Amino acid sequence: MPPSYSRAEIQALKVLDECGLDEPTDFLIETIIRGRGCSYEEKALTGKEGEIVSFHDQSIITINSGIDFFPKKRFAQAHELGHYELHREILPMISDTEYNMVSWFQSNPYEKEANEFAAEFLMPTEIFRKECSGDLEPDLIDYLSDGFNVSKTAAMLKFVKCGHVPVGLVYCKDNKMGWFKATDDFKEYIEFDYGMPPPFGTVAFEMFNTKNVYQGDERMQDIYKSCWLKLKHQEQDYMIREFCLFVPSYNYTLSLIWVI
Ligand SMILES: [Zn+2]
């Protein structure tokens, strides 16, 4: 199925094209930002990951110099570049917390667009899809996040969006469900209840309650389908898989769920 693109994604591909790039893995994003006519600096910011200030025809992007994880810094840079490309004439100043960059289902349309821009800019859909062959397992997510130099969170979200296998992704923060994203075949079956703890029997439930983090091959756990997905009429329960990523610095989990 050919991908359908949002306005922000189209703009991301246009910027790549105008820079003569298929994808920006081998380039520093700040070089691209400056090449687009925007000033760039890094300095200590309190409670913010990045910001952009625009005045007349001048814009400056500032990224928090305290970000010590390179893929996270690249996402913040691409997010601010998205604001520059899409919103600089509408919004004179935008400040971004980490929350803005992990909350993909917030109502603010400008933040949603900046995240869509960043995801497409860093992981162009057509190239990403070609790299998604092979069985879904944690190693594939590692391969994608390493290859595109993005966080596992960003790679998981893109994987679900590409939607070539039935899969769901549930975000929980502070032991409460925050949002989910799923392919059409999963969407109506996910056991999602906003603000409630993840269901008993899920790996997310276990992580919040025991702080147990699985490593290596154990990152992929078998769980009963009925823990995360509503069973169809008269359907027998069976085992499905959950790869639950725990991000202790922000106390959130991301559960990737799929059928074996
Ligand atoms: Zn933003």
C-alpha cells in the first residue's frame, strides 16, 4: 500500500530533497538547520529540550546542551527544524519540554506536526519500510534505531505507523496508560483505558510494580492475548508477544504488542 503523507511529512521530504539527501543519517542536523537559513546554538536550558524564536526574517533554534543521548538530541533538533519550516511565520516563540516530544497524541496541532516532521525527516517512510524485513523482535527495533540514529521510542512509533504487520504500541507513564497507537487490525481490540494502570498480566504492569527490567532475549515476553487485547466472540485465549521498553529517567513504558 503506498504511504499517505501529512502536510508535515511532505514538508520533511521536501527539505531532504532540497538538501540533496535521501535521509540524514550521516549528517549533523545542526548543519542542515544552518543550511536552511536558521541560526543554531546549544546552551543549558531549564525544563526545556529546545526552543525556537523567530523575529522578522530571523529565527534561532536553541537545543539544551544537557541532552546527553545523541539520538534524543537529533530528534529535538529535527523537531525544532519542523517548527522552523512549518510554523515560524505563525508562532514567534515555541518552547519544547521532553513531554512534547514523547506525547504524540496531544491535542496541540503544532506539536503533532513538529513530531511528524521529525519522524519523517529522520526515518523517511519508503527507506524505513525497506529496512523492516525480517521477524519482529527486539533486535529489529535495535537495528532500526541504530541504523537511523533515533531512539527506540521513535523507531517503535515509526514501525507501527508503517503498519506492515499487525501491531500495537501502548505508552504508560507513572503507572497510568497515556496513549496507544495501533495498526487497523489491532485498533479496536486494545485494552486501553486512559489514566488507568496497565492491565494485570502485561509486562508493563510488572515493570511498574516490580521495577524488573528484562535484558537480552528476555526482552520479548509471551503474555496472554486477553491481557492487552479484547478477545473476539468465542475466541480462545492464546499467547502473544510484548516487548516493553522502560525509560526510567522519565518513568514511562512503551509496550510493543504483536501476534506470534
Ligand atoms: Zn515543539
